[in-house]
Amino acid sequence: MADENARMTVANTTKQPETGLQSRFTFDLRMVEDELRAAIIGQDESINELLDILKVVRADIGDPRKPLATVLFCGPTGVGKTETVRTLARALYGDADAFCRIDMNTLSQEHYAAALTGAPPGYVGSKEGTTILDQEKIEGTRNLPGLVLFDELEKASNEVVLALMNVFDNGLLTVASGEKTYSFRNALVFMSSNLGARELMDLDEQRSRLWHRFVSPRKSRRAHAHDIVMKCLLERFPPELVNRIDHVDTFNWISRDKVPALVDVELSRLNRRLRKHDLSLDITATLRDFLSSEGYDKQFGARGLRRAMRRHLEFPLAGFLLNGPSPTSAGPDQHVIQIHADRKDGTVQFQYS
């Protein structure tokens, strides 16, 4: 499938190992793990925690009167919080867009709460109970959980955020008119937030200093980061809301040594887009190092790398495909034409191989 939203790994069609447990959920945990580890770089601890949550879901031993899990991903921008949910959707449904995404920055005003909870009685649209929620994606199927993402939670108004308390508590959201109820009891409810990002950067800078290694208590970086994030959460949200969240996970900054692996992930996505043209691109180690150097920006994470890939690789590649030599036709046993890219004399050069 020539679509970067499709699975990166091949679905496992072999019979699942017999466990003796009769669960209504049938997704393959090993394939989900492979998909997550292939797409999300530098967040092994966060992936491990998510996999533990998915094991409980797969075993179907959670509270049936609540969402399958409520998970808050915190950390800097561009480190994979939203991409983790997209990757999970791709692993479960074969489509990275198979989840209900609510961009909370669009609900920053008090009167926008009606977009989530429906118009109150007496107002236009109250009887229809229309909201921005996608009921089908929230409820999932009998064999697969629904997926919901409330993205950038801290940017929503207090009224909107407080409307979620009932969702976290009993898995139900009744619109203001009372005409309709959304069930989140078969859904994994994710949230993302950038709260604490600046404080986490200060933490990493302090821990990098030599003197800090000797005077600081023996507390892991992850434990320190969790304390910082919880403090920021309680400053922004009421305790009764934070207390209803099952898991609060902190994502790491992307370190420089992880960038080459991110280049490979972005190259894989580009190749899936090239597949519809029966083309495939490979790059030299020299070009990979150059893209890694140009794309590394601790403040902006993977988004900075994507901009560098677009500028230094996709732009010249498009020029080569439109204005360069015609490719030699693939042989009878070869269905894809290979393109080789290298950096020479300060420019990126391409040739068919």
C-alpha cells in the first residue's frame, strides 16, 4: 500500500499462541510492539509502560464501567506523543487516522465547551446533540478498542477540561440536552500536554553538569521528570481531575545520538510515498550524517528533522524526478526502480541504480 499511514511492519498472520484465556480482544501485542519500536525513537520506557497497559486491555480484565485506560503523555514538543497514538491506530486498524482526535487548542474559549458537550437546552442544535466527537472511532469494535486523543489538553478552557471528568470516572459523556450519551468504556483515552517542557529542559541541563552528579540525591532522571510534570499538572488542573487519570507518562527529549535512527524512520515514510510511483530511495552514510546534523534541534524534536528532510532531500529529489534523466525500465524480476542519493560538493546528488 503506497500510504505512509499504513502499517510499517507486516501483519502477523500466524496463529496466536494459546494462553487458555478467552478474551474478546484479538489484536497481536507483538505486532503492536514491533510497530511502536519501529516508529517511536528514544522513548523505550514510555513504550514499555504503554505495552503494560495494552496487556491489561488484551487480557480484558479492566473495570467494565470505566474507559479501558486514561493516559496522559507529557513532555516537550516533537518527541512522539501524538505520533505514539497514530502508530497505535496504525498497528490496530492499519490506518494511522483511525482514532478520534480532538485538538483542544480549538476549544480555548469558554463558550466552545458546547462543541464537546453539545448545545444546552433551548439553543440551536440542542435536540440533535451534535458534537465534534466521532462515536464510531470512540467505541471501536468488539475485538478492538476505540482510540481517543485529546491533544494539547492544557490549551482548552477550564469548562471543557472539567467536562471530561465524567468520562474518566464512569466512561460516559452525556450531551447537555440529555438526548445522547457517548460511551468511552471500550476506548483507550489518551491526552497529550507540553506542560513542564521548560522545567524538563532545566532538569537535563542541571544533570549534565559534573557537580550535580555528586550533590544530587540518587533519584533517577525519570522520577525527577515525573515529579516536575505532576507539579505542573496540579498548578494547571484541579486535583480531582488529575486524580482520575490512570497513567501520567513523561516523554524524553530526543538526544543527538537518536537522530540517525529518526532519519531512517522518515526515509521509510518517504519510500512508502514513493511506492505509488514504483520508486525506492536509499541514501549514503554521508548524507544520513548531514541530515542528522542539519535536523537536530533539541527544542523542536522530530519536527525540526522533518523540515530538514524536506528542504535537503525532498526538494532536490522532486527536481531530479521532474527534470532529471528518464529512468531505465526495471527488469522483468524487478518492479521497483532504485534511486541512490549522496552528498557531494555541498549538494545532494541522485542517480538511478
